[in-house]
Amino acid sequence: MSKQTLFDKIWDSHVVRSIEEGPDVLYIDRHFIHEVTSPQAFAGLRKRGIKVFRPEQTLATADHNIPTKDQDKPIKDEKSRIQVEQLAKNTAEFGINYFGLNHPNNGIVHVVGPELGYTLPGSTIVCGDSHTSTHGAFGAVAFGIGTSEVEMVLSTQCILQPKPKKMRINVNGALGKGVTAKDVILYIISQLSTGGATGYFVEYAGTTFKAMSMEERMTVCNMSIEMGARGGLIAPDETTFEYLKTIPAISGRADLPQLIGKWEKLKTDDGAEFDREISFDASKIKPMITYGTNPGMGMAINDTIPEVDDINPDTSASFLKSLDYMGFTPGEKLEGHTVDYVFLGSCTNGRIEDFRAFAKLVKGRKKASNITALLVPGSKLVEKQAREEGLDKILEAAGFELRQPGCSSCLAMNEDKIPAGKYAVATSNRNFEGRQGPGARTLLASPLTAAAAAITGKITDPRKFL
Amino acid sequence: MSKKKFEILESRCVPLPLENVDTDQIIPARFLSATTREGFGENLFRDWRYDKTGNKNTDFVLNNPTYSGEVLVAGKNFGSGSSREHAVWAITDYGFRVVVSSFFADIFRNNSLNNGLLPVIVPEKYLKNLLALIKKDPSTMVKIDLGKQEFSVMPDGEPIKFEINAYKKECLMKGLDDIDYLLSIKDVIIDYENSRN
Ligand code: SF4
């Protein structure tokens, strides 16, 4: 048999039928839904008068639109409340498991799935949210879909999908002090640009990823979409199996040894071909920060913004428009620039390790007086664990407050908005114009860099505190 | 459920010569709280169309009466970012039926095709010339012939071929829907499930 990539193995084994000169009919093992991209899909089912085909393979959570304070009280914003109520109603009517507000398993869909053991190696996973690529950290083919496709999965557990091309990104070597998984992926995106992997499904390989924890791998896979990739995955290994064994729903399975035996085979064959392959050296990567309005506009934190002459003339208009929005000039150094907000959270960096890293850096120090901080755990379980580990106390002593879980300021659909013109160092994944609120200026960075900004009130190299 | 059929379209164009226009610009997140598909057109490019106080930005192209038509011509890498289909609903609800660019983000392209919005990919250089042409003469008409997979500037511009997946082309031309197709092969899906157990 010909040599296959990990992606081929998973994809091909889920093809129900290939349409000639058309897409594949791909079978979906797990489907996650949330309040924002599902209402119109349920409306479609009602219009057709059909049921959900395999309700037990879909899981729902409310995350995008919810407040991160006073979650026990009714949602104040009427439209948000209606959307969340609609999800509760839809999931009850169609028999889908739902983790609503205040449910102990509630949280951001891409944090909840993995921590509860819904995300398994070798499976196909979709969700009406582009950061579904997060689940690829477990060696799954996971990608975001639109609402029409949500309706396809609800009605038939399949979607029509052309098979993407394959790319492998190798990073080898040890990371320097203060350089995190977030810096690795921001570095890769800055090298490839925001559309550089469009049309591809990426496999991340090499010793750098191998050495990463599951949380770190999720951070990397999460941002695959920010370079245009359909998704990203990492072959499962001991780290993956050990992580899965800590999850009650998995450790209790009688067939666990057989499952692990199957998962161990999930890797790219030696000599399998990729449509594109690139390699980076981990030792070159420094703590990163973005300066523009797409995630590809990133640089080392102590670097300077490129000059117009360094930019491809075709893109210089967009480049200048972006800097104008950010209030920066070409050639400017960002280190030392005042910051107004710090956001720790999102499906990129809202996991327990991120809170540990942030807390460790601010421990014994004080929040800068000019900083408003939003520290939002990715899920109820993360919040609970942070409290159990006493992180909330460390944060409080330093002048911070731990909020309740949700997407929050990542897309600012709730009231956690950054005011116009203000600067926010954010651990989320998008710095688009207005992403954190109309006129908000977002600087993407790691939890360590966010912590350094939170205590100095400025853009600061976190290595100074390590 | 059948959709509007697409065969040939002749129209003027609205130019948007910016690169990397992401779905947060097409429809900002704060307008995603609706539970229906209708009405998003009002907020298409909201933060470019209106200033902070809610007044129209007269220099934004959608507020410029010189330009009109059902064809949006946009810079490279259009539709990146979030998977929100609301972006496509906003574009179609506003009245566009075609978006022309040199490069589209994947999910956006899928979403477009699932909603009868035709993404037409043209070479970078052609796109530049087209944008310059529309700027020079806003009454420029273009023709999109889906059957022939040809895009041309009227009346006598050399037609240029564009790619579209044969299955998706047929769906658009016949106004067919993917879900109808999937529902029609349910037995095959069940056989597949059984074969895995
Ligand atoms: S945290 Fe942000 S990126 Fe992640 S699912 Fe929520 S809105 Fe999307």
C-alpha cells in the first residue's frame, strides 16, 4: 500500500462516498454546537420536518454570548438571552446533550470537548466555529464549518467536503526561556502570512511539538486557521494517552487498552508525501507580539515594526491602513508602549496551564494601576481547578479578579468590550479591526507577555521577570 | 429545498480594493445575536459604513452612489477569519450575487457556494486592472457566465475562465441543495456506520 499521511488515514477512513468531480461525503464522529451559529440550522430542520439523525454525537454549550459575571442571574442583554434560550429549547426538542449556563461542564466549546474526553484521536470533529482546529492536538481531523454545514451534520451526520491539500510544518529544537507554544504559532503565522496555508490541512511535526503538553499543542492547533489552514493536527503519542487517561469518561472504559493500541498506529508513514513542507528552528523563536490587524502581522517583542520599504508594494496600502487603525507608525518599537487592557482567556489560552503561567509571573507583584484586566477561564472545570490550586488567591493578592468562563473579550459579543482606541494585550487569536469591540486595538501575545504587561502597564518582554 | 438558480449575470460592480478583508469586518460579532438568516445586509461592513456616532461615512464605497450592482470586486484573501455564515448572509442580503477576488478563504468560499453566492477567482493582475477600470468608469458592466465558467468585461473584453467544482456548479445552476442530496443517500450513510461497527 502506498505511504499515507496521518491526515489521509483519518480522512479516507471517514469517506462514505466520493462524488465524481465533486466533494467527498465525509462522516462526522463528533459535532459541537453553540448558540451563535446553530439557530438557523435548527430552523432549517423544522422547515424540512426532519429530526437530528444521531443526536448522541452532538454536544452543545453556551459560550460566545454569555456574561462572565453573575452567571446565576438572567442575561441582561435581550438578544443574547434569546439566543441562549433558543439553544436550550432546540437541544431539548431535538434530544441533544446541552451544557448551559451554570452547568458544571459549561465553557468554551473547544475547551470543554477535550477536557471531558469527547475529543478522541483518529476521529472527525466539526463545529460551527473556525477554531475547531484546536481538537487536532489529539490527532483528530477537526475543522470549522458554516451554518449550512451544521444543518447537514444535524440531518445526516455527514458533510460534503473537498479534500484539502497537505502541508507539514516541522519545528525542531528546544524553546528558549519565556518562549511558549503561543509564540511558536504566532511566529509560524508571521512567516507564512494570514493566507499562507489556505487550502491546506497542516500536520505539525518535530521535536518541539513532541515536547509540548496537550494544552500547548491545543494552543498551536487552535491558531491553524489564522494562516488560512483548514485545520492542523499532531500525531497522538504518550503525552496524548497520559492526558486522556486522566479524564474519568476515558479512564473508566473497559476497551481502553484496545483503543490505545489503535491510536498508537495513528501516524504519518515514513516517506509519505506532502504537497508542501516547511521547517523552522525553535531556537530562533522569541516571545512574540502582533502590531497590526491580522494575526500574520507579528514580530519578536523587542523588534521594530517593518518599514514600508520592507513590505510588498501590493500590500502596502493594507499595511498602512492597519497601522493607522492601531495608532502605530512603520519602524516603531513597541516595547514600553502603554497598554490599557489585558485579556487572559479564549480557546487559545484559557486553560489551566495558562492561568498557572500568568499567576506565577504576577505572584508577589501588583497589577499596574492603568490596567484593566479580564481574566476569563475557558470553562467551569478550569475555573474550579484554578480555585482548587489557589491561583485565585494569588491573583487577588496581586490585584486581579478571576471571572466566570466564556468567550468574553475574544470576540466581545457580551459586555466585555475594549473601548475604542484602547490597547489590549490579549491571549486570544484574532486582532482584527473591532474584534474586541468597535475601535479596540488588540495585541496578540502569550499569557506570560500578558502577565508582564499587566504588572508594568506597558508592552514588556516577559523574560525580564523569569 | 431549492434555491435561486444562477446562469448568467450582467451587472455593474462595487469595488473594494482592500486585502485580507476578514469576516469580522464583513459583519461584526455584535450583530450575530439574531436567530434567523434575514436582515444582516443592513449591517454589512458596518464599521466602515458608519462612523462611531452612527453617521454614514461618505467615503466608504457602499455609501457612494456612483457605484452599484450585484458584483463585489475585492482585494486578495477575502473572507478570512471566523466561520460565521452570517458574513455570506450579509453579502447576499445586501444584494450581491457574485464576489470577485484573486483569493478566498476556504470556509468563506464553502459558505458562499452553500448560499448561492458565486465566488469568482481571477488572477492577481487581472483583478488589479479590473479595479482600476471600475474606478475610472463606474458604469463598467461585467458578465458572469456560470455555464461556460467565464468572466468578462462588457461589451467586448476577452472572457477569462474561472474554476468551480463541477458538483457545486451543477447545484448553483439547478438551484439544488446539499442537504437534499445527503438525505437522499441516507441508506449509504447507515451502511457506512454499520461497516465500522
Ligand atoms: S474563545 Fe474566541 S475563538 Fe474561541 S470559540 Fe470563543 S469566540 Fe471563537
